[in-house]
Amino acid sequence: MAERKPYTTKTRQIILEYLKRQQAVTVSVSDIEKYLKDEGRFRLQCSGDMLHGICQDCEEKETSSQS
């Protein structure tokens, strides 16, 4: 079986840095969602066992295309 290579995205890097800064406290998914939203960066979309980060520009495009 081939070795899996790490899948690194900007969203994962941002979340990892946030978790590193918060290592002294317990952090929930809602804490991460709030942080990303307050920073104006991303909205998390959970589907099954996957987290997807949707940037504000992409979300606006998605919303306008559905109208």
C-alpha cells in the first residue's frame, strides 16, 4: 500500500496555528468556527468526518449563483 502524503490546505494551516496558540485550554469546534468567522477568513462546513473551509468570497459567489 502506498504511503499517504499529507493533505495541507490554507484552512488546515490556519486552524493548526490557532490550536497551537490555544494549547493551554480546551478548544471546541464552535470555538474554531467563531475564530474563523471573527477573523473574516472562512466558514466551516462539516460533512461527515470532513471539515471544509469556505472563504467569504466563495460563499458570496455561491449565494449569488443560487439566487
